Amino acid sequence: MSLYKTITVNSTTKVLIWKIEESYDELKEGIILTDKSTARVSNMKSELHQRGFLSIRHLLASEGYTDHDLYYDENGKPHLHNGLRISITHSFTFSAIIISDIEVGIDVEKKREKILRIAHKFTAIEDYQRLNDQDVIVRKLTIVWCAKESLYKSFNRAGLTFLNHINVEDFSLCYNETTAMVDFEDKKESYHIWFLEFEDFTCAYALLNKRKKNE
């Protein structure tokens, strides 16, 4: 099995990344799905998506959970029955989860130059056009996308947009972290963001900043 990386963010928060190298049949071994999940995976048209779905269940199993411990709310956000927070992602040949006692989000994306064509839809592209190295631009834009996707998953409100409601502070590629703010309607939250790059993929995960007791 292909547990690719484990990251202990703090004493109550862990990230697990899976490299999807197994076949669909291999990933099915040892995994018991709920009836709802069985129907869901059967209706997926892409085997790559099926394998991603099953690899997430292996990541859950590595932490002592089964598919029966996971459920989704009316907005499609995943939860664990024991009350811990969880976020899930998969892209091509990688999948990942983050589990914590506070709100979190995670995203994995393959780095591709096509992000240059859609960047104006999720960030102020002029902030990146001054950079002379196109590879650096693609890397930074992919990180911003992953960060905003992870925040979108965590904040989880209808009508929230990447461009208008989520701001990721500028960052250096050397330090692998930044901060972000989600400001939407009557709710405003700050997050800490970490990111990493591996095998032409980018992963970013967000952890809600805890409020001070007097706030």
C-alpha cells in the first residue's frame, strides 16, 4: 500500500497523503463501504476517480476509521461521527486527508500551465505578472488555488467565491506557509496555511486560527 507522507501539524492535527499506484481491485481489498458509498463509487464513470475514492478509505483506515465513521452534510462537507474535523482531496495519482479537533481544509492539485488562463477568476493576476519566471508564477498560482480550495472546503458556505471573499497573503516559496482570511457576509475567519510540492503536485492545507478567549 502507498502511504506517501504523514505530517503531524500539531498534537491534534495530522495530514496523510496517499500515492495511488494500485489498481481498482487492489484498492477494494479490505475496504467495507456503506451502501451509499458503494452506489456512489459504482456510478463514477472514471476509474481514476474510483481509485481516488477508495484510496481515501485506506487513509481513513490508517487512522483507525472505516467508511462507516464518515458522513457528509447537506452541503457535501465530510464529517467524522466522533466530532473531529476532516477534509478530503484527490487529484490524479494523489489523495490526502487532514484530521483535527478544529476546522481544517485540504487540497491537492497537479501543477499545469493552464492555471495561467484561469488565474484572473480566483486572484489578482497582476500581482504575479511582475514575476519574470513563468515556472515560479505557475507554482505560486497553484499554491494560491490549493489554499483557496482548502479554505472554501473549511468555510463551507453557499455563495462564497475565491476571488471576492478569500484572501491569501503573499508568501515566499522558501518558507512553505502563509496566512489567509475568509470574509463573507456576517462571518470573518483567519487561517494558517501550509503548502508542499512533490512530483509535479501541490498540496495546501488550512487550519483555523483559534480565537482568544476575550474575543
